[in-house]
Amino acid sequence: MTTWCSWCLKETDDVLVPLHNQYYANDSKVVFLSIDIGDSTAQHLQAYAEQHNINFSILMRGRTSGVAEDYGVEGIPTTVIMLCKGTERTVYNTQVGYSPDNLNTFHEWIEEAMKLIPSGDLNHDSILTPADAAIALRIAASGGWDLDADVSGDGSVTSLDALMILQAAAGVINL
């Protein structure tokens, strides 16, 4: 992204902001990050973000920091959908350039990628661990409810869900 690129602006306004609003509101496992590969100042990026209702992070100096090279950015706008597992990052899909179809394409990619994230991953590190079971137990004890914690699918979060997550983390069952 650059603040002077009209296609980047179209991608931001027509695709990224609507997708972020849809997914972030409903599922915090989806994270959006824009990378400015121009030479914008922090004040300029802040004004740009406010003007275009961008409510996700923008990384400055993406070109000089090496981030653009790390993800193979050769043209703008470039959108990268990635999966995260612990500290491991895997590129799921990449699109270079703007198209009016990008909203539907990225929505499909996000939906496909989310199917690869295990149910019960309550700390959103893409790995089932005892920590996830502890979070489920805390939710159960508080009387709360969370779609990802309700691995039994019975409409409530109980100690059974925490036990099932613990068993899945140990490899005894699959969720």
C-alpha cells in the first residue's frame, strides 16, 4: 500500500475495510495489517487512515524494513492471506493488483483458511494446548459462552468442553 496509489485506495476502501469490519467484529482470529511501502510520515498515515476509515494497523517503512521482500511484494496493491501457527507464518494465498472481484475472492480465501484453524483454539495461536483448556474452564466457571469454546456443540461452555480441548491437545481425540 502507498497513500499515493489509486488502486491501493480502491483496494482499501472497497475490499480491506469492509472485510476487516465483517471479520474483526465477528472473529478476532482474523487480523488485518497494511504495510506502507512508501515514505509516509506517521502523521500522514494517521490522517490517511482516518480519512478512509482504516481501523487496522499500518506498518510504516515496509519497503526499507524488508517486510515487502519477505512476502514477495513485487507490485501494489498486494494482499497476502496467511495462516499463523504459534510463531510460524505460512502464506496461504497472494493477490497482486486490484479487481472488483477481490472482495469475494478474499472472503472465500479467509473462509477456507479459517477451516484450517482448529476448533478450541481460544488463545488464537493455531495450536491446541492446555492453555486453551484453561481458558475454556474459565469461561465455563464464569457462565460465559464462546463459539470456539463450545466444542461439544451443546450451546453452552462447560467443563466437558475444557476436557475435550485438553484431550485434543494431547492428541487423544480430534475436534
